[in-house]
Amino acid sequence: MLFRHIEQSDNQKIAEVIRKVFREFKIDKPGTVYTDPTTDDLYALFRRPGSVYWIAEEKGVIAGGCGIFPTAGLPGGCVELVKFYVAANYRGQGIGNSLMQKSIDSAKELGYTQMYLESFPELNKAVSMYIRSGFFYLPRALGNSGHFACNVWMLKEL
């Protein structure tokens, strides 16, 4: 498995992976990454300073991706773990954990001290992984992601 930063040619493929996961878990609704227009051009989104997006690729096939983004409205020193999805046929192989760890390492290298995320109870295996990695539940959303349909909010001290 190759782990690398996103390239412009990845846009359509990673958007397809993300939206397929949303349909799989029946969370393909407004107020999520599913309808977020930035999902179709992650390369441009992650050109912003303070952000990084990792791609997991095997023999030219994108297995998943994960990134960090300085979402508006987050407290100082806090970055959001974003657009973290792994295709069904690649789950259970440690790829998601590797993507998340690369994102955490990137956040630390960029000087962030906290990491925030938004999710859904339907993604319970991912939420369990977050808890094992040191994330804890928050009572409400932080920042202004625009993803008003999310109802799981978590934070991790870096």
C-alpha cells in the first residue's frame, strides 16, 4: 500500500470512494460531505496552508483517504480530521489506522495541539477506532464545518 499526498488526478476517484461509503451506511444526505461541493475538488481544498490530505493507493486503485483542515471557528491550535473514508474492500487491513496516524503526525508537525472530528453513529467501527486513538466525545459541534447533519463530535489532545 502506497501512502501519499493527494494529486489533482485523484479528485474524481476519491470523491467516488467517499460517496460510496455514504450510500453504504445510508448517511447520504444534505449537511454532510456527501453534498459538500468541496468533495469534488479535494486537491484544491487541501492547497490551503495548514492542511494535508493523504491518499492510500494500491496498484493505481485508491483505497481511501484522510486529511486535516483548519476549519473556520475552531479554537486556536485545533485542526479538524476530515474526509476520512476507506473503501469497503480495504477495511480491516489497518489502512484506516495508517491514514489517521499520518494525519495526526502531520497535525503535530504543523504545530496543532488538538484534533477535532465530526461523524455519525452509523460509522461505529470508525468511532471505536477514534476512541482507541484517544478521542473523546464532545456535547456539541466546534467550528463551522457546515456539516449540520453530523451528530457525533470528538476531540483529541495532541
